[in-house]
Amino acid sequence: MFTPQGPSLRELTVQALSSVEHGYDLLADKFDATPFRTSDRLLTAVGRTLETLGPFDTGLDVCCGTGAGLDVLRSVCAGRITGVDFSTGMLTRAREAHPTADLVRADALALPFGPVFDLAVSFGAFGHFLPAAQRTLFAQVHASLRPGGTFAFPLPAPPPVGSRLYWILWGFDAAMRVRNTVWRPPFVMYYRTFRLPDVRARLEEAGFHVSLTPVETLGRRDDGSPHCRLVVARKS
């Protein structure tokens, strides 16, 4: 994380003590040099999986950040692609990387679109939405899709209980809960509040028909289950 191109410990600390929006404004110029950016390996794998589910015309990247996911949309969509985010700083970087995309500053919980998209995607943003907000988010995406439209996002398999990664994520979430108890404004970012059974139920509540597609190029675990699934939610 602490590379010459990435943020320093001090910069990350200042970000973590800010609001979510302001924190990402502060981090925007160095965000792509952090491990928080979705990896190219995952993006490529998701793009290949989406190719089997299309064709798609217009595409929307929800919480697009600096625009890493816009390359996925460009690879599978024949029409216009749009990114939406509430951080001005992140959108500035996205415009530099994707000058032909439509980029909109807006809250994902109040998307300013009618039902105009064939495909919506999102990468690495769901930890910013607590369960009640997830319901609103899914309803907003549903309203932005045309009939038959698809909302798709990768969902990695959870780490084995007791593994090193399990405890790292547990500790991170615990630290964030303490931080948000004693410090304002809150910074909502949790890794263990986006569990597949709950997510599936909330998507169905929003009006989606949900299926799961293994992202095969990312391989499988020892028990044969995929390392990552693509959640595919279709609007009736």
C-alpha cells in the first residue's frame, strides 16, 4: 500500500477520519495506486463472463470511482456508457481516463435516471451501504434499467472461518464500528455486511430475478466452489 505513487499512512488516516464523500475526494489522485482499486484481473474476468450474457446496448457503472469498471462496460456494451459517483475528485480522474463516457455526480441512493440502461454494474462499493441502504440502492438501480435489463456484480467467496483473511476483515469491521461510535462524520465501510443470502433476498424484494454465474477464469476452491460468482439480477 505504501508505495511512492500511493497515499501515505498520514493521508489514509486523514481520509478515514473524513466523511465518505470527502475522504474519496482526498484520496482520488492516488486511489489507483492503492489495493482498494478493483484489480484488472477481476475486471477482465467479469468482462469475459458478461460477454456470455449479452448483448447489451447502454451501460451504467454505479459508484464508478476513477472509472476502472467503465472499461468492462465498454467491452460489452454497443451503446453509450455512463458512470455515476458522488465524489467530485474521483469523477475528475474518471473523466481523464474516459473522456467519451457520460459521467454524472449523484448519490447512488437517488439515481437521476429513468429506465434507460440495459446493463448496470458495480465494483467494490457495496461495503459503503448498510443493509437498509442496500434496499434503496437496489430499488434505484432497478428503476434505472429497461425491462429485461441486467444488474451484475462480482461477489467473491467469503474467506474460511478462522483464516487469516477472516480475522483481518472481522478486525477491520470492528475498528470501523468503534470509529463511527466515537467520531463524526461517520465513514461507512464494512466488509462483512454484504452476505449472499441477504443480498439475494433484497434484490428480489426490489423486483429482480436473481441467478449466479461462476467466474470460471478466477478458478475454484479446494471444495470445488468458485472463488468468485457473478450475481446476475434481471429486471422483469
